[in-house]
Amino acid sequence: MKVVADTDICQGHQLCQGEAPTVFGFDEDADVVVLLDERPDESLRVDVQTAVKYCPAFALSIEED
């Protein structure tokens, strides 16, 4: 699994951090998501999927390897 974040459409809601804080960070200066782990362990899949699902800007996605 590869996590993708489109910083061009990220609106800085930071909901992803609440779901998967070891995968998603936040750049306060740019007001956008930062990927801390582009290829997280499979054990984090549900958390990452939840973050993707509830991103208000639809800025997150998962690509399967």
C-alpha cells in the first residue's frame, strides 16, 4: 500500500492526523498534510483507509502495490 496526498487540494483540516498520526503530519507554514510514512505497515491499513474516507477535501488516496 502506498499513501498519496495531494497538497494542491489539501485544505488543512488535519482529520487524517487523528486517524493515523504515524502516517500523516502537518506543515503549519504551508497549511497542508505531510506524509510521514508513504508506505505504512499493513497493520495501519484500516486507520489509513478511514483517514482517506473522511478527508473533507478528498486530498488522500491509497495506491495498491
